[in-house]
Amino acid sequence: MSGTTAFYYSDDMLKYYFGPDHPFQPIRYRKIRDTLEEIGAFGHTLHLEEPRPARIDCLRMVHSSAYIDRVRELSEVGEGYLDRGDTPATPTLYQGALAVTGGTLAATEAVVKGVFTHGLNPAGGMHHAHPDRASGFCVFNDLAVAARLLQKRHGIERIAIIDIDGHHGDGTQHIFYNEKVLTISLHRYGKGFYPGTGSEREIGRGEGYGYAINVPLPANTPDEAYLYAYRKVVKEALDAYRPEFILHQFGTDAHFGDSLVDLSLTTKAYEGIAEFTHDLAHKYCDGRYVVTGGGGYNIDAARRVWAIATCAISGACPFEPEGLHHLQDSLIHTRHHFAAEDLNDKLEYLQKFVLPLIQ
């Protein structure tokens, strides 16, 4: 069961640009769209939509007016940094950030209103952004803004935000740490690895106690171990929580070909994640499922992963005889040492002390 899916793209998303030498290159958004067009994915079940930029009043549901003004002003100047050195201001960045956030908001509005069953925005997923500061290439936290939109304008209370980026979704977790918004993040974790948060012992506070779930992963985690952890933790958490809406940060930088994370996922793992989560969305919340991007610094891997995931979620059938086979990884990935016992210890802790807290 798939339902009708909308894929959001606009050329303004390419303005979310930090310069030619920066690892974050938004051209991957266009390449994903072009790949979907080339394989004939757009049509009966998958629709290409062009979103409007986010409105300032929507941003203010999460971000302070002073911070929004600072982003705009620094972008007008076209120099300086929005954080301590990872997120430079460029002349087009503010407009690009509005376009990126607008894609996630358009997807969320369309899905919650029943126009589409699923919404996909590969330009979204800016999970490091905090209410009053940028961080880790992230300017406005579109996931958090979308969740606030669901809460304040549509009365949706039980929102699950699942994050598979290779880096911990620290901004999203911080924003909802005291609330019963379920945040689940699987990410590389270890000494000196950005952003330094995401221990399994970070579980929320106050009303949110037990609703922040972190699965910290050792280097070189392969498909089998990742999928086991993902299916176990996500299913048990959603069984208990029974969400009304699922937001999914679908960063691709845990792919073995990505240079910034050192995890070992293949395109097959991402396909499995997409299919599994899509099925859970139909089980728990009538399919209401919005998927955003995030990290992805190997542009070709990001292009292929997102094309495969889009087809898995939408049920779009490529016209060409070979289907999606040519998009799967063709190289045999050589695995290095993987600390399985470390991951098993983390899963045991979550099983005993965190997952039982969800109501």
C-alpha cells in the first residue's frame, strides 16, 4: 500500500549554497529530480510539486525573530558565519533556506490535509539548527517547524521524528526535549565526532522523559546490524507511541561512500529503511509520512539512494526493463572492524530502561 506521493523541488533550493569548496552541495537535489525523470518515476503515484518559500510567521514557531533577522542580514552582506565556522553566510543563503523549509512545510500541509498520502523533500532535514543559532550546515530546522505546524494549526499531538542521518539530530532533540514528541536518532557516535551528543542516556526531561531515543553507532556499522537496530527500536517505540504523523530525516551520509561519517550502509539498507518505515506509517497513522533529506556529501550516492527510496515509498514503477538495478551499489564494499558488542550494549540499555517509558 503506497497512496499518492508528492516530491517537492524548486530551483530556489539550489540557493542553499555555501560555496564551491564547501562539502555541502545542493546540486544533489536537482540530480535526484533528474534521475527520477529519467527513469519515468513521475506519473500516476508520484507527482512533482514546486513549493513556495516558508513564511516568516511559520519560522517564528521555532526560531527567534532576532535570529531570523540575523540570517537575512548576514546573507545580504554575503560574508561571515552563522555559527563557529561550518555555516558561512552567502548572498543567496537566506532565500535558499526559505525554499528548503518551504518544501517541508508544503509536504506536511498537503499530507495532513489529505491532498497526498506521503510528501518527500530531499532538500529538508536541517536537524542541527537550534531556535537561536545555526549549526552544522543547518540554518532553519524545517523538521521542528513542521512539527510545530502540526501541533498549533492542525491539533496533531503525537508526532514521531525519526532521524537516520550519520550525525545526531541534536537541534531537533533539544527543541522537543521536554515534550512528548518522540524523537529517534540513529547516528555515528564516539569521541570527537560531531556534534558530540546523542548518547543512549539522553532520554528527555520532564514531560519528555523517555521520548528522546538515541541509538549511538560505532564506526563501520554494516547493513545487517543497522537494520536490526532500526527495526527493533523504531517498531517498539512506535508500537508504544502510536503516532498520528511521522516525519523522517533521511540523510544519506551513513553510506559507505560518504567521507564525513565512516558508517557502512549500502543502497540496499536505505531501500529497506524506506520500505519498513513506509509500512509503519500505514499501520499507525493512515500513511501520513513526510520524508526530508539532510546530510549526503557523496553526491552520486545521495542521488541513487533518494531515487530508490522515492520509488519504494511512492510505489512508482520505472518504465525501463532493468528497473532500479542500475541505481544500486555496484562495488563490493570491504568492511573494516565493527564493534558489535558496543551496539548490542546500547540496544540492551534502550530495551531495559528507555523504551518502557513511552506511553
